[in-house]
Amino acid sequence: MEAWAAAALFFGGALCYRFLAILLDLGHMHNTIKSTTDQIVMLLISSAQDIAFIKSLKYETMKNMDMS
């Protein structure tokens, strides 16, 4: 095999490796971002439920104490 053909195969393999590594990195980043956004949504839902519960306790306490 001539040197130019060997060099072309080597650099072609290196470019393919970099391309596949970037694609895998993008896939992993997509999964991480999706997981993080799902967790953020669950945190917001939980916070909204807790705030609604605290408000109901507040109004129930005010009603029991004849404040309002």
C-alpha cells in the first residue's frame, strides 16, 4: 500500500471517529437535558401542590379562629 493511501485511510478513520464521537455526545446531552427538564417539571408540580396545601391550611385556621 502506498503511503498516500495509508495516510488517507488513517485520516479518514480519524474523521469518522470524531464524527461518531460527536454524534454520541449529542445523544447523551439530549438524554441528560430531557431528564433534567422532567425533574424540573416534577419539582414545580410538587411545589404547586405544597403551596395549595399550605394556603388551604391557612384559610382553614383563619376560619377556625374567626378571623375572616
